[in-house]
Amino acid sequence: MSLIENRFDKNFIVTSADFFINWGRANSLWPVSFGLACCAIEMMATGMARYDIARFGAEAFRPSPRQADLMIVAGTISHKMASRVKLIYDQMSEPKYVMAMGSCACSGGPFVKHSYSVLKGADLIIPVDVYIPGCPPRPEALLDGLMKLQKLIRKKSIAKAGK
Amino acid sequence: MLFDFAAVLVFIVISIFFIFGTLVFSWIVRPSKPSAAKSSTYECGEIPAGDAWIKFNIHFYVIALIFIIFEVEILVLFPWAVVFKELGMTAFIEMLVFVGILALGLAYLWKKGDLDWVKGTDYMKDAPMPSDAGRSAREHRSEEKSAKGGSASGGKD
């Protein structure tokens, strides 16, 4: 909760502030650089020149969760990694968003039925904003997910809830 | 003349405003949800083990000091070499004294054994190898035992 959040009714000043805050947040989504499995290869391809995630301001993959606000859960989450993923999410500074990339992160994917070691979806441990299906999703799909997330962020408001 | 420095003053004022303006603005806008996990050390998702303040070999410091000997030498030698012809004999002798002092320092370090990475191994040159050491210790013990036995028997007699 920030200083100005949930304090003012919705009026022209608040919505203008909303616009600029969300504009800043949506266009500078810095992902944590970490990949869990094969989806991470597609994520790297998205960062390269051909697909160029920099067009959306999300090219700054940070090696520290302190500087990042987007977590792309790219790949299979084994039970062993689950606690690590959770801790990295906890260590990220607010505001933070999560994209579950690929079937494994969405639901467990091919491991959903007969696996003793795979977590059946990232949303069991952390709140997920955008799900990107695919095994693995193409870079275009990741960019589409990013644009969906930007759309979500642009809808957020600091005004009092329910007004 | 003094008025020219007004530009510097303006720069200082603007930079202070920039820094504090940004800090205050982000303080107003940013969400604040402090938690124990956020203030803990980041170790790639692992639970932090141990302290970040670790002890390391003091020898790194000595090596850095040795580097300074050569650095200062080069720093002074280059400009000296450029204007050497104009300065003549006096400068040459002065530089000899200077390099001599530094060489003295280097000789001191060499004598102390600081140039060896593992310091003071020189006296271990003739020391037995670990396998030999074990054997010699055993021999030593058995010698001691026999000596003791001898003395005991001597006492009986």
C-alpha cells in the first residue's frame, strides 16, 4: 500500500496520476532473469534481436529480484525448485507481476497426471497474472502475454475501491 | 569572472532537486510492503547460509602493496624519461636514488618471503613428505616406547 493508494475518490487528478503511473509501470517491466526448463530458451530468443522484447521495455533482465518487477516462470517447476521460486517471488519488490510461461507453469503440462516430482502449476505457490499456454510457447506468444499484462497494469487505479 | 561560477551553482541546485525530487516522488508512488524475505540476502532462491562478511587471506593485501611499488615506479619513470635529456645528470642520480629506495623495499619483501604465494615454505624444503612424516612419527613413537621400556627395565634392575 503506497501513500496515495486507496485514499482519494476517483476524479480527474487521480485518473491522470493513474495514467502516468501505469504508463511507467507497464512500459518498464523488468523481468527476473531465471529460467527453469526449456521454455527459458524461448524466453531468451524473445530477448534477442529477432523478437526483441525491448520494444515493450522489458529487455532489462535483472539478476537480482530487488530490481525486477516481473517474474516469468519459464518452465517445469519441480517440487525441489518450488520453494526457491517462492522465495525469489517473496524477495521481489512491489509492485510485482507473474507470468506463467508454458503448460508446465500453467498446470503441470505433460506431468500433470503421473508425476511425483512436478508442481502442478505455478499458481499453487505464487499469484499468477497471465498464463501463456504452449509447450513451449513461441516467442510471439510470450510477447502476447506481455501485452496482456501491460493491459492489466493499465487498468489498475490508486483510487478508493468501489467508487 | 566570479559570475561564471553561477553556472556551477545552477548545476548543483538542479542536481540536488533531481535527486531529492526523484526520491520523494517514488516515496509517494511506490507501494510499501516490507517483509522478512525482502530484507534477507539474495542467494538465488536458497535460504541464506552464513555471513557475507568472510575472512580472507591477509596475503592479498600484501600483494596489493607490492603492486604499488611497481605502479609508483612506472608513474614517475615515464614523465622522467620524456624530459630526461633536458634535465641531465642530476635527474639521473635522483632517479637512481628513488629506484634504489623502491628496490630496497622489494628486497625486504623478498627476504621476508612475501613474494611466495604460500609464505615461509622455504624452511620446509627438507621436511619429510606426508607419507614419510607418518612413518617417522611411528618410528619416533616406537623409539620412545622402547626407550621407556628400557628405562623401566633399568629401574627394575
